[in-house]
Amino acid sequence: NAGVTQTPKFQVLKTGQSMTLQCAQDMNHEYMSWYRQDPGMGLRLIHYSVGAGITDQGEVPNGYNVSRSTTEDFPLRLLSAAPSQTSVYFCASSYLFGVNGYTFGSGTRLTVV
Amino acid sequence: KNEVEQSPQNLTAQEGEFITINCSYSVGISALHWLQQHPGGGIVSLFMLSSGKKKHGRLIATINIQEKHSSLHITASHPRDSAVYICAVSSLMYSGGGADGLTFGKGTHLIIQP
């Protein structure tokens, strides 16, 4: 099925550990992005990409790295997890300028202890 | 940076009632999106609109560009409509330097009681 696939769905990390959240889409979308969702706040943009080899920072980029080596994949890396990164993470993709809307992944619930 | 405000934050209604959720934003946009998120679930796009009105089943979305305001209506509400409804706006164009993508409201938590 066409869409955005996020893995894992759940993850518990210890402070200081590293991990990569995976995001893949099969719709040939140029634009991919990562958001975090915290209680009482709207989703906030972490990083985004408008095509392979191009990434840029969003509203809350500190503590996260991204890369876009292919059109399909946009992994999010936590180099040294902190409790403040406990959140639900969503990946989304679209054609440029959001033409035809955005498709979201099912989310990753991350807990850092 | 666009500011997106939704009201109400929480809404409890009886099955069958007509529901209205409001969204206002502060600066010009290319499009406004209504999203639905069930508890513990993913986010589903309901509507994307840049003018006028769209209808899908019992859901209706309207936007007034001059007033920077949009509404989401649910007719003949049902308990399965219980979810968080999120308004989001997308910027006018990819600037190459600034943050692109969606700016989200905090969501409206809707509960429809049988």
C-alpha cells in the first residue's frame, strides 16, 4: 500500500543512547518532514527536506540530525537521547508546496529514561 | 511565523448534534489543512483547501481567506467521530532558507456521546 512507513512504533531509550527513527515513502514525494507532538502543544517541525541531498532545520532541530540520500527515505537520528526528547514523532511527505496534501506516518512513541 | 489558533480546545456533544470547530491564522497561506487523529493513532488528512468550501460525507470545511478563518463542520455526529481535529496551514512557498511545511494548531478534542 502506498504511504508513509515509520519504524519503530514504540521505543524506550536510556539517556545518552543513540537511535534512528526510520521513515520511508513510496509516492515519489519531493518533500519529507519530521514533527514531534507533545501534550498541550501543536506538532512542531524538527527537520525537513525538499529533495534528495537537501535538508534544512525546522522550529526545534537541536539534538536531531537528518539526511536524505534517496527520494524515498528520510531517517531522523538522535545522537545522545535526553528525557526532553520523550515525545511522539511523526514523519510526513508531500509533493512540493503541499500540492495534493500531506501523508503522515503512523507515529513513533519514544520514551527516554 | 504563522500563529494558528483553534477553538474550542475541548468539545463534548451528544450523538446527532451539529459540530463546528474553528481555526484562525495570522498571515497569508497557500493552503489550510484539517487533520484527524484518533487516540493513540496516526494522523489522517481530511481536507486541504485554499478557498471556498469542500464536503466529504458528513464533513464540511470552509475557509475565508480575507478573514483568515476556517471552520470544520460535522453533521449528524456519531461516537466514531470522537477524535482530535487539528488545523494546520502551509506557507506560501518554499523559501529555500526558512522553515517550510506545516504550522499546526493545538487541536480540538471532540467527544461524541451516544
